[in-house]
Amino acid sequence: MMDRRRILWGVLGAAVVASTGACASGQGRPTNRVQRGGFSDIAFADWTDAEPEYVLYPGDEIDVALPTATELNRSLRVGPDGRIALPLIGQAMAADRTLAELEYTLSEAYASQLVRPVVEITLKQAGPIQVWVAGEVRTPGVIAMTGDTDAYQAIVQAGDFLATARPQEVALIRRGPGGVRMMRVIDLRPRRGEVVALRRGDILYVPRSTLGELANFFTQIRNALPIGFNYSINGQYQSF
């Protein structure tokens, strides 16, 4: 079972690493460190339930409008590699950027082509909403959210807890405002645990013994984190 889980995450890592792109935004620095369970070497920002500004993901559909050059207007889907292709300027990285950031990037790119390179971006339709479940569950991997989903429902979709799991000490890792990585510990014991709504791109990690395992987990899969999880590791911003 352990070998199968490692293989699954290895395949996921290879697929995601091949599709992710670097981004200079979201360079928030973590402000505290989790000290329990030998886990002090990975920094996390203070938890907040505030909604971060929306960033684009692969699969999102957007309208790109140039009011001064309407012949260049396009409706596009962000590709699996996070990029879009536009006339005159070619490919541009869209994933992990806010709409305002992408507008600025494209305006700069069109500056050498147009007298008034004004670009307006509108989110037409958000792509698939996915979360990641790892650790002591039967089928770890990507879970597609077809509607509102809480953390325990995601665990059930991942085949439920293994007998070796610690459901009372599940790590929820989330992108926070400014792109910083946040973590909170949640109790997901059936009929006793918390009801925690998930957001797009959340990671649930179910440990076998203590959260100290999470440090090793991050060491193994941090290069496989999806677009939207370009976080600081040990206080240093990493582009995956």
C-alpha cells in the first residue's frame, strides 16, 4: 500500500511539475513556525479565513479585450501548462496571476506592438475545482469538487481513513492572502470532528502518528505542488 501511494504521488508530481510555471507574485513570507512533532523546519503564516484575491488556474476561461485593437480580442482557456496564446505576442503565463496582474503583464507585452496597449481581462468561467488528499487514506490523490465540499467529505471520496490514520490530527494546508502558505490542524473523526469547508487547491494530509510526518511529506512532494501552491519553504520563496 505504501509503495502504491508513493508511486501515485510520484506520477502526480511528474505531471504537475511539467505543467507548472513560475510567477513573481505572492511572495508573502511566513510569520510563524509549527513547533510540535519535530515540525519546526517548515514555516507557515498565521491562519486567516479571509478570502485571497482570485488567481487564475489551468482550465479557467477568460475574455481578453483590447479596446483600442478589438481585432485582437480573444476568449481563451488557460492551458494545462498555465499559459495562454495571443496574437502578436505569443504565449504568456496566466496561471497563478490575478486578473489585474495579467492585465499589466499583457499590456507590457503589447507596448511594443500598439500605441495604446490597454488590456482588460474578465473571468468567463472558472475551471475544475480540485483539492489534494494525501497520507493515510485508501486512494490518495486529486479530488474533484462538484459542489460545496467539506474536509471529511473529501476524505470519504479518497476512500476514507486507513486503520493507521490519526483522523483527529489532520493538516489542512491552504494558500492565504498574498500567496503565503497556511496550515491548521483539524479533527475529522466521524460524528465527533469539525465541519470545515474546503477551497480550491487545498491540501489535506492525514498522518500516521503525529504531524511530524508532514515535514517529510513536504520534502517528498513540494516540487509536485500544483499551480496556486508556489509557496515559501523555510522562509524562502520557491518557484516550482
